[in-house]
Amino acid sequence: MDVKAAVAHKAGAPLTIETVTLDGPREGEVLVEIKASGLCHTDAFTLSGEDPEGIFPAILGHEGAGVVVDVGPGVTSLKKGDHVIPLYTPECRQCDYCTSGKTNLCQAIRETQGQGLMPDGSSRFKINGEKVFHYMGCSTFANYTVVPEIALAKIREDAPFDKVCYIGCGVTTGIGAVINTAKVKPGDNVVVFGLGGIGLNVIQGARLAGADMIVGVDLNPARKDLGEKFGMTHFVNPNEVEGDLVPYLVDLTKGGADYSFECIGNVNVMRQALECCHKGWGESIIIGVAGAGQEISTRPFQLVTGRVWKGTAFGGAKGRTDVPKIVDWYMDGKINIDDLITHVMPVEKINEGFDLMHEGKSIRSVVTF
Ligand code: NAD
Ligand code: AHE
Ligand code: ZN
């Protein structure tokens, strides 16, 4: 079938809206009509050419929601008409990772996913007979996409697509990092670096978990009001701090953060996030994705004296199990998504959405089809 997609032809170039040929679903695959998709910083990161797994031409997008229109042979858990959110971290419930009880990083299809291909090693997308790659197993910047059954969370049918698409990455990543990875407890002090689409969800996760101080750190002063709306108790703009940021934050939190979160992708900030943690027990969670060749460093003494460095992907969430519950939290008014979706636009204006992100003017832009 012919589909409408925003195609990334090469690193650094704007996306182009084109008609792309999409083959139907094969064994274990599902054809999904995408109704809405959020623009995550990771899409911009891959488009920039900084992603070691970046491959072109590709159809980016990994924060979508839509409706099942067809299923391939062997698909048992989904049927035509089901509402779904594609998962870049699938949940096969059978691989060693899924059954370990220790991680959400299902590895059933990770290798082909990183190569921009479906699990059988081929692509469903073509332009004039030439292969176009999938992205993160989702490719939600198209009005139709094909996704493996194990990479789709079935959600309730009354949830609005243009809001719950954000649960496909940003909401789950931020809230999940607090609840699943850090396991923040009531009374803990938390420091969040970067108050964008991820960091503001870390803040609302910390408030849900009952954290005491929730310190937000961002260079953009416009993030203060929104941070406070989501539960931030203190705002720190590094440009306004006299002297070093780390001792300032240790002093502010009376000894250091119980938990810190890096939500930027800046390796220098990752070091600050670790070093502002409390001696003896403070844990720093890396969420931000850093470019090819970049490395983190600190004095080993920071770890010898009890600070812990961790990372998290998709907030440690098991998507088919956890995403429908997070949709319920939204529908029950327990979490706020609406105030983070600052812009909604037709897919034809997707490049304007990326411009808003780079200018610091949006939290989340959502494109509709
Ligand atoms: P975003 O652009 O919306 O937000 C980034 C924020 O960081 C902005 O508010 C910006 O002003 C602030 N910032 C930039 N440099 C700063 C600095 N030096 N000090 C303080 N603040 C600074 O991005 P996002 O969509 O929230 O994504 C954040 C990061 O998380 C990206 O690296 C993205 O790739 C990554 N991410 C990771 C996962 C995961 O599963 N680990 C999931 C989603 C996104
Ligand atoms: N491809 C990059 C890494 C990108 C990355 O870390 N992605 C996160 C999700 S970011 C969503 O916005 C992730 O899930 N990582 C685990 C995984 O298996 O990819 C690189 O450096 O190669
Ligand atoms: Zn993302």
C-alpha cells in the first residue's frame, strides 16, 4: 500500500513528506495506522548523525499511538480495531532478559531493530523499489507502519491518541526512571538535570513517589514555571550560580541528593549529576543519550565513597504490561500529560516541530496524520 511518511534521507537534512510503499505484515507482525506521534529528542539525535546506529534513508519516530488494521499469520494477542502504542523496548515474555526479572531490556529482536530491519532481516518500506529503513522498531512518522506483535502495547479505546502517544517514550521514561529504576521513596531528595520532555516527567514521578526536595536544574529560565507546576520545589539555573554547581547542590540538599537524574545527554552534566549525590548512598541515573565517541568520567573515589552510577532505558518499564497501566493513570487524572504537549501540528509541519525543540520553545510537539 502507499503511505504518507516523513522520510530522513541523510543526517542533518530536513525530513521530506513522501509517498512510501509499505508491504503488509508477515508472520508475527501487525499493520498499524498511526494517528499521532510525539517528537522526542532522540529522533533529533539520530537525525543529527550523532547516533552510532543511525542509518539512512529511514522513517524515524518512536512515540506513536494508533489502531491495528491488519495482522500477519500467527498473531494471537491483537486483532483489527485494537488501539495500540508501539514499543521500542518490546516484551516477548520468553527471552532470558524478559524472564530474568532483572531488566526490561527484551533482546528478542534487538539485533535487527538496531539495523533498521524487521525481525526477518528485511524492511517493509520502499521508495521507487529502494529499501527505506525502520527506526527503533517503530517508524511512527508514517500514517501506517508494520510492527512486531511483541512490540505493541494494547491500550483502552477511549484514550486520546494525540496525548497518550507520549507514553510511548517520554512519559514512561521519566516516571519509570523514578519508580522502577531509582525506586524513590517518600522523603527522598531528588535533583533533576534538564527539564525538557523527559525531565519534567521525572519531576512528576518524584512528586508521585513522595519525594521531599525536588530540585530542577536547567539553563532555560522558561522551564521554572512548568517545573513548579509538576512538583519542582527548587529551580537552579547553572548560569546564575556563583562558583561550582556541584557544591552548591550538595549544600542545597543538605549533604547531597538521594537520587539525581541526567535528562540531557551531556557527559559533563552526567559527572555533575553523580557528584552532587550524597556520600555513602546517593544514586545517579543516566537517562540522556550521548553522541558517538563520548565518554563519562569521574574520580573512582566518588564510587568508593558510596555513590552509585546507573542508567535506564524506557524507564525500566516492560511495555506490554506497564504501558496500559500508565494510560489508565492518565485517564484517571493521576498524571498530567496535557500541559507538556505544547504543540500539535499536521505531519506536513514536522520540521517546524524540530525547530521548536532546538529553540527550546516546546516541551513536546505531536504530529497528527
Ligand atoms: P529536551 O530537548 O526536551 O530537554 C533537554 C533539556 O535540557 C532542555 O530543557 C534544555 O534547556 C536542558 N539543557 C540542555 N543543556 C543543559 C545543561 N548543560 N545544563 C542544564 N540543562 C540543560 O530533550 P528530552 O526529549 O527531554 O530528552 C532528554 C534526553 O533524554 C535526550 O538525550 C534523549 O535522547 C534522552 N532520552 C533517553 C531515553 C531513555 O530511555 N534513556 C528516553 C527518551 C529520551
Ligand atoms: N542507538 C544509540 C543509543 C540510543 C539509546 O540509548 N536509546 C535508548 C532509548 S532513547 C528513547 O528516546 C534505549 O532504549 N537504549 C537501549 C537500547 O537497547 O537501545 C547508540 O548509542 O547506539
Ligand atoms: Zn524517545
